[in-house]
Amino acid sequence: MPQKDDFDLQNFLPYLLNQAAEESSLAFQQVYKDRYGMLRTEWRVLFHLGLYGRLTAKDIGARSKMHKTKISRAVQRLEERRFLTRAPDDADRRQEHLELTGQGRAAYRDLHGVAESYDQTLSVKLSAEEERVLRGALRKLARMG
Amino acid sequence: MPQKDDFDLQNFLPYLLNQAAEESSLAFQQVYKDRYGMLRTEWRVLFHLGLYGRLTAKDIGARSKMHKTKISRAVQRLEERRFLTRAPDDADRRQEHLELTGQGRAAYRDLHGVAESYDQTLSVKLSAEEERVLRGALRKLARMG
DNA sequence: TGTTGTTAGTTACAAAATCAACCGTTAACA
DNA sequence: TGTTAACGGTTGATTTTGTAACTAACAACA
């Protein structure tokens, strides 16, 4: 027997957010998968290194909130495919500095361009005001424990 | 060498949406997992049946955009745990009508309440205007192929 | 120093998601 | 009707994720 009140799944923020996130990730996902055989974790690591330069896995974890095992495996695969290199830290030999190779930077630049234009095709569906508010609200929701 | 332009990961809608979705799902996930040992796919099926009553797996797929194997397995588990029952369709014996049991409805009512109040604690972080625009924008993003 | 605790990152194993192939049933239509 | 295609749903193999336990390195401090 269905409930009659107004609380629909479409009104439940976590659900709505998930639907929007999945739907809006699809086309971009296709690109990094087809062009570079990457997974979501991998393009995220690639983007972090492309945007911020030399980082350790720890740094990436702090910025992205990805779990360290995800990062570890993404780094492994990116290294195997020569998108990045590792360099041990002299002072603290537990850490490794990660850096994109030429190939990595090329992939990053390519995907960065795709992302940028894809983001625009998404925001076309929204008014300027809507877009502004949306981004602000998402930031608030994203960074609260 | 990091790029200098303004296209940050935090400005990329699919990324932002994912971050917000993950973060905002966490606490609720904990509830249905702890109380009923359910997975995300399972509470989704539960909610669909709770909200809309008797449905086939196909219906749920159309509404939720979950892949049919996910639904099939979620239904199996929910049936095993006596949250729902299946009834074959007389006219088309490929289909099965799914319906919550008493236990299923009880779980649904419980989680429905949790979801409703959780949704409110989330929207407290936003102004009324922000919330309105956010929901509208998310709906637009969620339902475009 | 030596012991204990913590940290960065990896690995092993279980749980879950994905993908393709599959089964039985219905639809299309020659 | 008979044949082929499509559909609803399930299953199995492979991939990916999640969880815990682990290794090696460092830190704190007796």
C-alpha cells in the first residue's frame, strides 16, 4: 500500500544527488574509458597531479577523500601504463612523490579539455543563477562530515 | 607542471556532484546497513515498492535506472529475508509482481522516517532559496539522457 | 638505545558491481 | 502455424571495491 505523503524518492537529497551524479558522469566516463582505458579512480588521480603537480598519495587522499587503497591501486595502474612516475622522498622514505610523465600530461591536457567543455554542455541546461546556486550548494554538501 | 587556468576539479560538475552525493549518503547508508543489513540497491528497491506499491522488476528499472541484474539480485535478497514476495503475472508469465510483506512495510516506514528527517538535517545547511534551486537543478541534471 | 605508537603505502581476501550469455515466454509476421 | 526476434529476468565469469591485516619507516619518550 503506497504512502500518500509528499516524501518521494525524488525529494530525497542523497538519492537525487546520486541520480544527477551518475547521469552527468556517464558521457565523460565514456571518454576516459575509451581513450585511455581509465577508471574513475584513475582519472581522479591523473587530474590531481595535473592540476597540482607533484603530490604524494597521502596528499591526494586528503584532497579527494578517496580511500588510500583506491589511490594505491590507481597509482599502480597509472604507473604501469606510464602515465606517472614515483620518486622516493629523501627525508621520509615512507612517502613517494608522484608526478605525471609526458604521456600523463598529454592525457591530462586532453581530458581536461574534454571536462571543461563537457561541464559547459551540462550547465547549458541551467540558468546562470541556477548554476551559481547549484555549485555553491554542492560545495556545502560535499564538505561536511 | 600544474595548469594555471581556473578549471579546478571543484568546478567540474560531475566531480562535485559525486562528492556531494557520497558525502550526503554516508550517514543514511549507515542506518539501513546497521538496522536491516541492506545494500544501496536493496533500500532502493524497498523504497520503490513502499512508495508505489506493487511493481515488477522492469518497472523498478524504468523508474530508478538501476541495471536489471542489480535489481534481480536485490529482489532475491529482499525475498530471502522476507521483505517482499513475488507473484507471477497471469497474462505474461515472464513478469513477476513484487510486493512488500508486513515486515517489508515496517522496514520501509522506519527508513522512510529516517530519510525524511535526514533530508531535513541536510537542508538545514542551505537557505530555503538555495534548497529550492538545488532540487530543481538536480532534477534537470538527473533526467537527461 | 629500546620500546611503543603512528604513519605511508601495500596486499590479501571477501563483498559487490559489471558484462555477456543464457532460459523461458511472448510478439511479429511470413 | 513456424520461424525469428524481442522481452523479462537470472546466472556465471570477470572486474572493481571494501575491509583488515600487514610491512617498512619514522616519532616519542622512558
